[in-house]
Amino acid sequence: MRKIFSKWIDRYFSDEEALLLFILLAGSLVVILTLGQTLAPVFAGIILAFLMQGGVERLSSLKLPHTLSVILVFLAFVGFLMAFMLFVMPLAWKQAVNLFNELPRIMAEVQTVLLLLPEKFPGLITAAQVKDLTNLAGSELSKMGQLLVTFSLNSITNIIALLIYLVLVPILVFFFLKDGKTLARWWTSFLPEKKVMMTQVWLEMDQQIANYIRGKAIEIVIVGSVTYITFLLLGINYAALLALLVGLSVLIPYIGAALVTLPVALIAFFQWGWSGDFMYLMIAYTIIQALDGNVLVPLLFSEAVNLHPVSIIVSVLVFGGLWGFWGVFFAIPLATLLKAVMNAWPRAQQVITEEQVPSELPQ
């Protein structure tokens, strides 16, 4: 066993650059797990700056000074953030509260419909089973109510934390945009001069992740906005809340759209029943999903993420379970990082040469 383990170490960790990369990745994971909550504003600032770096580079290509490009992109970011905080979030929160207040009525209607099933299918379901199911649903709703009350009681703490984020994150975003290249050069100065494998990983990540993250952010905004306008015109209740859910559902490939279809269909059904309005809304929702998958996604994601669907689903489950929303958002980029590291990792049968990749990291 010792001999086998020694050969495995010699095969995968004999290269000092591979060992250094492993230490950096392990250290980054430890920092995220131990100091993730404390450094969350810094991570958020880096992420947002990364999303907006493409806009700065595009303005700079038009011969605008770098500082002016940063200021223009930063002002657009602040304007979007203020509009989201002042208009979208209060409206979605108000509709969520209204929906919670109407849940007892909705549950009563659901129980009425379900009680018809024992009469039509006596061999499959009984009235006692229907009663147990509705009691379980009522219990879960009570827990949701307790969470809402707890959130209200802790509102002062939440408001203070929100204010800290609203002040710190924009400041960090501005300086990351303005001095990002300087900070990157300072960081890479600590790395060895020979960094062939790191360069290979960087190039693969830079080609796929930048396109994916920026495209996904744009997709959320477009899908959410189009859905809200469509739902508002059709007159469905809780249009802003449902549009927010539909926009965020694009974060979860393959299953996000299926999951969010259920609340959309249920709210439409309890508002209109089996009517023409219900059918029109579901047709419009289907068209939005079809245009998103067949038109918007190919336009936004010029470079496809070369991952198997099983790998994507597993990465969403794992990273979403670890880090919640941000884990889901970065599930595919993180899976791409792991794939890039595995492809670039030196093996006894695979030796990376200087001629295969550039000798320096992009500055």
C-alpha cells in the first residue's frame, strides 16, 4: 500500500508547480470556508468588478481614458443597483407578503380539490391521506411564517448588514476596476517565473468563465424583465415576484425552468382556473422559455462550456449546498476550473512543455 501511494504521489505531485497550485487551491478553499462570511464584501466586489471589466475594456477600445471608462461603467452599475433596491426589491417583497397572507385561502381551495380525488379514485387515495397531506403543508407554512417573523425581529441587524454591503461593495468594485491590473501584477509577482501549468489553467478559464458569468448576468436581467412585462400585461397576480423567480431560474441549467413552472402555473390556476387567460399565460411563458433556450443563450454564450450534463447537475447540487446562491451561480465556473486543473495537471504520461502555452500570464 505504501509503495502504491508513493507511486501515486510521484506521478501527480512530483512537479513543484503542481504542488504549488494544489497548495494555492487548498488555501483558497480554507479561506472561503473559514473567512467566507467576513470577506463576503471583498468577494462580492471582485465578482462584480469581473462582470464589469468587459465594459471597461470596450470603452477603453474606443480611445477613452481608462479612468473615465471606469467612472462611466461604475456610474451605470450604481444606477442599476439603486433602481433594483428602490423599485424591484420593495415590489417583490410586498407581493411575497401578500402571497403569504393569501396562502390559507389557497390551501383551502387545494384541500377542496384534493378531497374530490377519493371519490373518483377510491383505490388510490383516501380522505385521511388527503387530510394528512394538507396538515403537513399547513405545518410547513407555519414554519415559513415563523421565519418571516424572525426576519422582522432581526430587521435592525439585517438593515445594518445591508448598509455595510451597500457602502463597502461599491467602493471595492471601483478600486478593483481602477487598479485591477496593478493588483493582478502584484499578486503574480509572488508566483514562480515558470508557471506553464498555471498559464494553461488561466487561459482555459479566461476563455470560458468570463463569457459565462457576464452572459448569465445579462440573461437574468433580460429574462426577468421580459417575463415581468409579459405577466403585467396579462394581469397575473404577483407579476414582479414571479418574474424575479423566472429570472433567477436560469442559474440552474435543465431543472431551473421546470421548478419555477410550478408556482407560475399554480398562481395562474388559482387566479383564473381552467380558463383562456390561464392558457394564454402558459403559452406566453413557454414562448419566453423557448426563446431563452434557442435564441438568447446562443447569442450570449459565444463559447460553450464543454461539460457533460451530469457534471453540471452534480456541480449545481454540490456547490449550491455549500454556498447557497453564490454556489449555484458559480457552479459551472467552478466545475470548469476543476476540469481545467485536471486537464493541465502533469502526469507521467503527459508532460506540458513551454511551447504549448505562452510563458507569461496575461497582464
